Amino acid sequence: LRERLSIGDDVLGMLLLCVGIGSLVTMPLAGALSSRLGCRRVLTAVSVLYAAVLLAICTVDSLWFAVPVILLFGALMGCVDVVINVAAVIVEQGIGRHIMSGMHAFWSIGGFVGAGLYGVWGGALGLSPMQSTAIAAGIILLFTGLFGRNLIPYGKLIALPRGIIVFVGIAAFIAFLSEGAVMDWSGVYLTTVRGYDLALAGMGFSVFSAAMFLMRLFGDAVVQRLGQRPVAVGGALLACAGILLVMFAPVDALLYAGFFAIGIGAANIVPVFFSLMGKQDVMPIGAAVSAVSTMGYLGILAGPAAIGFVSHMVSLQAAFGILAVLCLVQACVGMYVFRRIS
């Protein structure tokens, strides 16, 4: 889209901000929709629309048409993110054990496979962005058709965070902001700052997603062995070190090691904080997890837009430096949360 519209990082940041604005409209309504219509109906309908809007993004040829399409894209994305997380909370409560880390592992699978397949489709097979996106949209419709009937038929209202839950939400916001930055800007960073070919633009995100998947797959065992505080706080510090490595790595191997470190460090921060919700008495656990999820997903949607503005004003590398600072803030917030909830 950036190349087709011949726009700079500042305008791209504006379009990404439209994603966040669209999500802000639907996120407060998503809980009410899931409560009234059920997670199954909402997710099925929105997934079909999501696939259609993905295809529409590949046809826009003007900025004026791109803005409403991106707004709709963000609205659908925000609705899916919140409602699918509500459904995950209901499943976790229903079976009586924590499986949120494993749930999030499948998000990492999607990111890893999607970024890797784009490299194959666009590089080895020479498919156009439209053709690649058409395949992705088809996969969305296929999985919705196959598994949609098994989704939770009811939902829950989402509450606003309060008390210590606000600080947990801040930690989740930073965690998802970092994920969103890697997801949306790692490709631009590799091609513009490091000079990589466009076909390799997804490699950084692929390595990041693979690391997150591996860590989340074994996350419950790691938390049991090391404890929640070292995983959450130490993970934030490791993510900070990984971002610095991405910024200053002199060779490609260390650059990819940086993306791997970000993925390992960030993987279980949010699942650990979700598990902490069972130890607090400020809010009911379901409402607390839903509120934290909303704050977190606001980070993954609004963060990339902020990266675009900083990139335009200073540089993309400086924007990544701000992410490193935020990871340090996240570690401090995590220490405070663990002192309050034990």
C-alpha cells in the first residue's frame, strides 16, 4: 500500500492511526455485541467482512479511498481481537485451568506462517500482493467455515479497568505496542534502514513470531520453573536488549538474534499478567482480563501509528529506541504490580 500510493512514513503513520481510530469505535461495543449476539455470531460475521476488506485494501489507488477502507479494517480488527479474547477467557474459566499462553501461541503461529508464506508467494512464486492477499482471505473464509460452528455461542460484557488493574493494563499496552511495532514496521525497517530486498521484508517478523510461539508453547512450564515475576520482568528487559540489538547489530545473524530475543522476552508477559487476575480482588476475573485485553490491543493498534510519526520527525531507528525505553518502563510497572499482587 505504501508503494502503490507513493506515500512517506508520516502518511503511512496516519493510515495506521486510522486502524487505531476504527478499533476505538468498535472495541467498547465488542463486549456488548458478544453478550447480546454471542461470540460465535459476531466472530463469524466479522471474519467474512474482514476477508473482504483485506481484498479491498489491495485495490485502493488513492489516499481518499484508502482512509475509509483502513478505518473499516481497524473497526473489524478491533472487534475480532476483543471478542476472540472474551471467548478465550470463557473457555479458560470453563475448563478451570490457565491456558492463555497456549491460546496466544496460535496467534504467533499465524504471524510466523503468514510472514513466511508471503516471502514464498511474493519471492519464490512471484505472486502479486493482490494474489497473495486473495489466498489469505480464502484461508480466513475456509477456517471460519470449518470451525465457526464450534465457537462459544454466548459472550460477556467488558468492564473498564480500575485500581491495580490499570497498571496491569499499562504493562499489557506496552507489550502489545511492541508486538504491533515489530509486526507493522520490521519490514519497513529491514528494507529502508538495512537495505534488504522486499521479498525478505517479513523475515524479521517471522523470526519474532517463531520465538513467541516457542516460548508460549512451553510458557506454562517455564513459569512454573522460574516463577511469574522473573518471566514478566525479565522478559521486558530481554525485549529491551533485543530491540537494541536490532538497532545496532553489525551483522545479519545478530540482527535476527535481536528479533528472536524480542519474541522470547515479550511472549509470556501478557499471559502471566492474565494469570495474576485470579489473585486480585478489585474486579471479577472475567471482567479484569477483558479490560486488560482491551488496553493491550489498543497498544497493538495505536502503537504503529506513533512509530510512523516519530520515524517521520526523527528516524525509524530512533522510533525503535523509544520502544526499548518503553520496555524498561514495562519492567518497572511489572515490579510494582507484583508488589501489590502476591
